[in-house]
Amino acid sequence: MQKPSPELRCDFCKEVDLDTYDEDFMIMKYYKKSVDIKTVAHDILVDEKELEALCKKHKISDFNSAIAYEDNNLSEKKASGSTTVKYIGQLQQASDENLSDDSTVHHLWVGENKLDKKNILKQAGIDKDKVMKLNYYHTAKSGKLDEILILQVEDYNVAEKMILKVDTMKITTANSMLDLVVKGNIKIEGDKIGNNLNMNYIGKFEF
């Protein structure tokens, strides 16, 4: 948790009256030129259609920066105090409806027990033809989950999203990590699979 002095706070924090903030819950994106809504929605992990509707409501059609901050204690009145950026409202995280047939999705589970890698899909009850890649990692000694994800998940952006999610779930350590990569149109019953494997389902993360 950062506690900047009044002099050192960024202009955004001053404008919305943030004395303390958790940097794990803030995403700031700056682009060299204007970008489309789909790109921004993907980068700040929100629902594309909902972002488009809010932009239309506020008559915003062109922008090159975005700030997303997850804080239920930040009131609309304070959030609207920003002048360097325009507050447009609250947004939900991306849902299955936004995933196209061509998109790629990571599904993440973490746990403590060691699994037989050769039989994971059978034990989970998943048809192997549905899985593009199976990434399984286990260590006998419990390790820091953020370090495991950074080292084991090839795509840094996906690993970053996973770390943000496990932080919100307050899961900091694990022995095992299972990352399944599937096409966006493939339905995965995360909680059911988690029960089969005795692991916690963290969620899905679009590539």
C-alpha cells in the first residue's frame, strides 16, 4: 500500500482525493495515438460493450489514455473531480459474451496437491481435443504465487492479469498451478473442474 505525501502525489490522485492507494488495483494506459475501444477494454480488463456505451453517453469518440481503479470506497463525486482525465463511470470485468471464436483464453487453477500431469485432463473431465495447451507446475515447498505465475506463464500480460485476480482473492501462495489454454468459444466449467482436481478456480483470462 502506497502512502504518498501531498507533495509527491500524482495529479490524478490529488484531483480525486486519493491519499492512499493500492497500486495492484490501478491500471494506467497511455498510447502514442488514439486507439479503439476494443483495445482499451482489453487492456484495462473491462466489458467492451459497456465501455462503448459509456463513451457514447459522454460523447467520447477519441482518446489515448485510460485509468481504471478498483475501489468501492471511491465515491462518484470524488471520481468526477478529475480534470486531467474524464470520469465516465463504473464498469464490469470482461465476460464470456465478449470472447470471439478466434480469441484465446487461459483458465487458471491453483492448489496444494501434486497431480499426475499425464492424467490431469482425464481427472478434470475435459476432452483433450478442446485444449490447445496444458501448462502445469508443482513445487514440493509452497511458493509465492505471483512469482510462480510470472515464471510459468509465457505471456506477461496474461500473467499480470492473473496476479491481479489472485491478489483480489487474497491467495498469495500455492504448490500447484494449472493453466489451460483454449479457444474463446469453448465453455469451461471452472468450479466443477476445480472440485475434480481439488484446486481453486481463479478465472479466465483472454489472450
